[in-house]
Amino acid sequence: MIGSFRFKHLWNWRTALQIVFAILAIAIATAAWLNLRRNLRNLGFELSFDFLNSQASFNLRETPIAYQPSDSYSRALVIGLLNSLKVSVVSVVAATVLGITAGVSRLSKNWLLRQIALVYVELFRNVPLLLQLFFWYSAVFLSLPKTGEPINLGAISLSIEGVKLPWFQTTFSSEFSALVFGLTTFSSAFIAEIVRGGIQAIPKGQTEAAKALGLKSGLVMRLIVLPQALRVIIPPLTSQYLNIAKNSSLAIAIGFEDVYAIASTTLNQTGRPVNVVLLLMGIYLGISLFISSGMNLLNRRVQFVER
């Protein structure tokens, strides 16, 4: 009886504290919102998004869907969002493949391969991403020959216009290619260390037991070590995927028309800084929550289930 009374007493205190905290949080958020609206009203602005229906009146080069300068700001922002998602998806896939390769190579018995992976990781991890973007765009893609004199690398054609894939009849602009290369090399260096740490967290007995069964090193890594290492790898890997999505906003530095760049143009033309910033915050928050939800679902699937 005494134990039950103490438990109920403690539970009531915890519940009361949570209710008080929730009320305070709502009160602070409400006060901040009202203060924001009052300040904007004093400055002659309204916290509305009706300007999104106005004519954009600016050109866009990267248009995955049909667009004309006579279209609205909302359509321009949708195009920017699609461009951001395209960059993020391609960069996540490329960085994952390259990061896993570099991470496994860090543990290779081949001395040369191990040192090459070490130099790669230390180089790209310690150079700021913005500088890498400038390098890939200015020193690499803008230095390529003209469209009529491309560099052919098998199924890939490189020119100042960007990367062309003749088999798929697709051409990626120099700005898009530089952004993807920069995000991939920068993020894959961190992913490589995450993968290396995850592999080293697996007990050596697992590897020794697999080799005792006659499995080759490649099969041991693919079938035994990596599946178990995912439990350690996925949580920090989620942070890297989130960083890729958010770091894609640096596209404005090299002229790629992502959602941040188009929102900046919208802000300058409409003079609605708070409205546009709130819209941007909502967009990036939505993208981040989507990535987090997917990775959390994957993380739950790879965890051991206790019986």
C-alpha cells in the first residue's frame, strides 16, 4: 500500500510538472507570435502569404517543370524545391556509396588502399564545404572545354555546360554538377568515418567465426559485419543526410537555382523578409522531418528485438 501510494504521488507530481511546462511553452509561443504580428503591423507589413500568387517576373534556367516569368512566385518556389530535392537525393546516394567504399577501405589490409582512403577522408573532411563548391565550379567545370569539344569518358561527356549522359539523353548543368560533387565528397568523408567506427564496433569473434566457416573476406563484410554494423551506423548517418539537405542551400554561392536561391530573389522583389524566411524554415523543417522519419523507421527495423 505504501509503495503504491508513493508511486501514485510521484506520478501526480510528474504529470503536474509536464502540464505546467506545456502551458508555459504554449504561452511563450503565443506571446512571441503576437509580438511578431504587432511589430510587423507597426512597420506596415502583414503576416500573409498572398504575394505568392503575384507574378514572379524573373527567368529560371533549372526548370524540371514548365515555367514562364509570368508564372507566380509559388510556382517558382515549387521549382526551387524540386531542384533542392533532386540535389539532395543524388548527393545522398552518391555520398553513401562513396562513404561506404572509403570507410571499408580504411580497414583494408592493402597498405596503399588504406592510405589513399585516409588521405581522401582527411582532405575533404577538413576543407570547408563552401571552398569545395568554389573549387568544383570555378576550377573544374568552368575550365572544361566548350560544348563542341567535350571530354568523352565512355558513357559520360564533360564540357563547360556540365555533365552529359548520352545513353539517358540527360545533361546536368555545371552548377548542379559542382553542387553534387561538393556535397558528395564532403559528406562521404564523414560517412566513411561513421562506417569505419560501426565496423570496428562489431566484436572480432563474429569475423573469426565467419572465416572459420570458410567465408571469404568480401562475403564476411557484406553478409556478417555490415548488417550488424548498421545498428551503430544509422543514427549518425541520419545526421549526415540531414546536413546534406540543409547544406544544399549553399547552392546560391555558385548560382544554382534551389529553393533558397529562389526564395532570396522573392524576398528582394516582394520586400517580405519575415514571410519568406518563415516559409523557408517550414520547407527545410519538412524535408528534415521526412528524412528523420524514414531513417528512424529503418533504424527500428535493424535493431535487435529483445524477447
